[in-house]
Amino acid sequence: MIIEKQGGDSDREVAERHGWLQQTYNRWKNGGTPRPDMYASLAEFLGVPHDELEALVIEARQAAASPVPRTGVFNTAKTYGRVSDRKDGKYAFEAFNNGRKRIPEGRYWIDIDTKVMEPALPVGTRAWVDPGVWPKPGHEVLVHAKGGAAWLGRLQSLGDGTASLGRDNGQPVTVRDVEAVHAIVLSERIPAG
């Protein structure tokens, strides 16, 4: 399970504010999973319901045991989109549902095939995206614009049909004509097969 710190706080400051040990927080950032007694504070930190966090932890543990998840809340997810510009972190979403839609409505995954978010989202892994999670600044997101294009990044701001994204490679991007912003809620730490 991968988590990111919010804002410009140090790891120590984030951990202290939430009553965690710094090494516990660092372990989560590097793919470790929390114990059940930590679910409540971690769910609050991530802005997800307790039950959803528990399901995500179970899924992450299963994924760690097997590169192909066999059971869990993300098994019904499908892959959508494909990288159309690796350097820009841009994805193309083809029309589906008899050409009426380009933006998925339920949980889905994308294959990470761009280095714009490394090391947080390494090339060759899979990221699960959930349109039902309200994105906040600091969240890793996929921003959909008109015409079936979407950009990967860390949400900095959103308003008036425009989204600003930060990137781990240091090259920010501004997306105009935003139609949807979907939060990345889980990512693999092993190459997708």
C-alpha cells in the first residue's frame, strides 16, 4: 500500500500529527501495510472510509503475496486508457459503450508507462483509479479533458475547468477543459504482468 505525505511537511511532522512513529509512516510509504489498530487514523489521513481502507489493505496484502490479485474489491476493475505521450504523462481514452463515453465511471486501472511520477508510480506497475474518491491537492490523480486525453500527476489546484498538476520529475502541467479528476487509490510496487 503506497501513501504520500500531504503538503510540504516533513515525514516526522506528518507522523507526529497523526500519532504514528516516523518509521511506521516511512514503511507505509515504501509499500508496507498497516495493522488494524492503525486503520482509523490512516483512513482519516487518506480521506477514505474505514471500510474502504480495510479493503485496500487486504487487496495490497494479497497483491504482495501474488502478482495477480485473485479476490478483492478491485477484481471487477478493467484497464482503460493507454499512454499516448510518455514524456508528458498523457493518456488516450478511446470511446466505449458504443462510442458514447470516454471517461470510465467505476473503478479502473491504468498501466504506468511513463516516468513522470517516478519513484511514486514506477514504470511497469499498475495504478487503480476510483472516480468515487473526491480528489484533494496532494493526491495522485488522472485528469480527464475533452477529447479523450488524460494526464497523470499530483493535484496542486483545481478550478474554472483547469487543473494544475505537479510531477515527481519536476515538470508541472496545466490541463484545460477538465471533464473529470479521478484519484489513484492503490498502486503496485511490482511490475504488472
